[in-house]
Amino acid sequence: MLLLSVDYLLSLALTELARRSWSLFYLPKIALQIILLQN
């Protein structure tokens, strides 16, 4: 039962990390593309 909750918390942490890394990696790329398109 404890192992199940640890696994659940780990998956939640990985999901949150994935969201943050997605925004960290892709938002600058999107901003760069917008800047390049405007020039």
C-alpha cells in the first residue's frame, strides 16, 4: 500500500516536471519563432 502511494506521488512529480520542462523548453522556441517571423 505504501509502495503504491510512493509510485503515485512519483508519477505526479514527473508529470509536474514534464509540464515545467515543456514550458521551459518550448516557450523560448515559440517566442524565437515569433520574433523571426516578424523580421
